[in-house]
Amino acid sequence: MGTSMNTAVSGLRAQQTMLDVVSNNIANVNTPGYKSERTTFSEVLSQTLSDAVAPQGTQGGLDPQQVGLGVKVGAITSQFVQGGLQTTGKNTDLAIQGDGFFVLSNGTTNLYTRAGAFEVDASGHLVDSVTGYRVQGSSGDIQVTGGMTASPNPTSTASFTGNLDTTMATGDTSTANITVYDSLGAAHSLTLTFTKTANPGEFTYATTTTDPAVTITAGTGSGTIQFDGTGAISGGGTGSITLSFGNGANNNQAITFDFGSASNTSTAVTGLAATTTLTLAGQDGYASGTMDSFSIGDDGSITSYANGRSHLIGNLILASFNNPAGLLREGQNLYRESANSGLANLGAAGSGGRGTLAAGALEGSNVDLSDEFTKLIMAQRGFQANARVITATDTILQETVNLTH
């Protein structure tokens, strides 16, 4: 009698644990990035009443006689099934489509999460909105705003487009004004003067400046351009100039003039019998600027914008594990490495089997309510049935006691 009652008690305990797991899943049905848990039962070692007997002669064999001693919780396993994506429109909200975890630092160690509800704190760092832990990138903490400035870029190439009128008289000139930037981001004005020579389709050019902070190295910034009978450049498609500055910027800055090289065929300067329209098509220098917005790509690249240009300011990383189910839950949507999860493999989103990112969205809980309610009924019935076994055993024991009266 004692065995049946103890067995039923083990059943009550196991079903109660299943109820605890199911109730926790249901409670987290709206928790971003939550992964449901599953309870797996296993039987307790059986008591052997008699061993198996092998067949002998004309006598058949006998199976062993064993009585089970109850049930126990064999495992509580996290189910890392993809949750549905919920659009939020907030650019700091991120969802992982596929495997992987965001990496957060609490200042001493890394923790991992699937919940990408991030914010930008007062220092401009991207942080977890629940804990304040900083989101990690390939270079550590990710800073996206907070008075960040884009570094200037000194001009190295200036491309030209338009036309030089080949009907100009010998000695006639035409000018083009351009702006270039030094290593400090300061702008400087240069003037290119094109002079028609006596040779058909040929022009010479020279560069001057009225900027007192600029010195043009002797022998640079001048050259000859030759056009063929179709008006296309046949010689002198590129030139160069070297500048020095009196404002503290790096000296000996070399700039290539591109009038119609192999990389500039679509906007190449022409030499036709038409009005001169030669002008600067573009140059690759720019001043510094304050970054005023940012976006995060599906590969984790973080791009900020300043002066109408985009600048890569960081790369958000993801962690993958050989056995995600082995991670330890820390609460607050966080996980920690365990002895059976394996070490975190860090890398870019979309690489090494890691999922891609969706900005402006959150991954919802993967709890299936219909499945959880079914498990809830099963656990309830299991608990009731085991309670009935205890009641029945108690009744039998009572009857046994009554035999003495």
C-alpha cells in the first residue's frame, strides 16, 4: 500500500511541475523573444519482484515481474522555435530571423537575449531597455549618437564634365571654379583656366587660387588636353595637383583631375564646336558633420548620416551556440552560457548560420496558446488521477484497520 501511495505522490509532484512550466509559458505569451519550455517525464527505477527465466526444454520462458516506483521530471527543455515578427516602426527595435542571440554586456561579462527592445541612452549608447546593459558590436559597446561627428575626408579626386568649345580662337580662355577639402575638412577654392592652343582640338590648363591658406606646388595643376576628330579626349584625360596648407592641415595633398579616364567615360569632357560648359562633376572630399540619424541593416551594419552622406559607424554582432537549449535563463529575457551550451560563437548577422536582422520589429513569444491549454488540461487530469490513487489507497488502508474491529 505504501508503494502505491508514494508512487501517486511522485505523480502529483511531476504534474505540479508540468503545471508550473505551462503557467509560466502562458504568463509569457506576450514577452518579446520568449522561448517556451517543455516538460518531459521519465519513470523511476522499477522494483523487480522476480527476474526473467529463460526457456528450458519443454518449459517456456518467463518475463520479469517489475513494479514501477513512480515518475519524475526528466527534463525541462527550452524550445528555440522562431517567434512571429511584430512591426513597431522604431528603428532601435530589432528582431532576429533565424538562429542567434544579441550580445549584451553588464560591464563584466556577456549575456545573451532574443529580445531586441533597445534604446539609445543619454551617452548615445545602444542599450537593452529592460536592463540598461550595452549592446555589443564588433568593437565593443555600440555608440550611435550623442554628439558624434563624421570625420572629414580630404579631396583626392575631382571629376569634370561638360564641353570645351574647339572653335575658340588661339589664346582664348575659359575658367572653371572648384571647391576641394583638406584633411581638417576646410574648404578651399581653386580656379582652372583652359586656354585654346594653335593646334586643332588642343587646350592647356593651369590652376590658380586666391585662398591665402593654400600653396600650389610648382609644376602641378597644369597640363594639356587633346580631343580627336569626334570630340572625344585622346590625350591628357587625367592630371594632378599637389597642395600645401597654412591652417594646420596635412601638406602635400595630391588631387587627381579626371577629365575623361576609363572610370569617367559617362561624364567625360568633350571638345565640340559648341558653347563651353565645362564644370566640376564631383569630388570625393567633404567637411566634418554632426551625425543626425542612423539605421541598422539586416547584416548588423550601423550607418549614420551627416552632411547628406552615409558613414559606417559600427557592426552589431550576434552569438550562436552549439546547443542553445543548454543556456541558463537569467530572467529579464537574458541567457548565460552553461557547461552544456558551448561557448558563444560571435560574428556578423547572416554569417556562420546566424540569422539576419529586421529593424523596426520585435520577435514575439513562440508560446502556442492552444498547445499550452491542451497541456494544462493534461496536467490537471494527471494531477486529479494521482490524487484519486492516494484516496483509494487511503480507503483500502482504512478498511484494513477496520478488520481488527
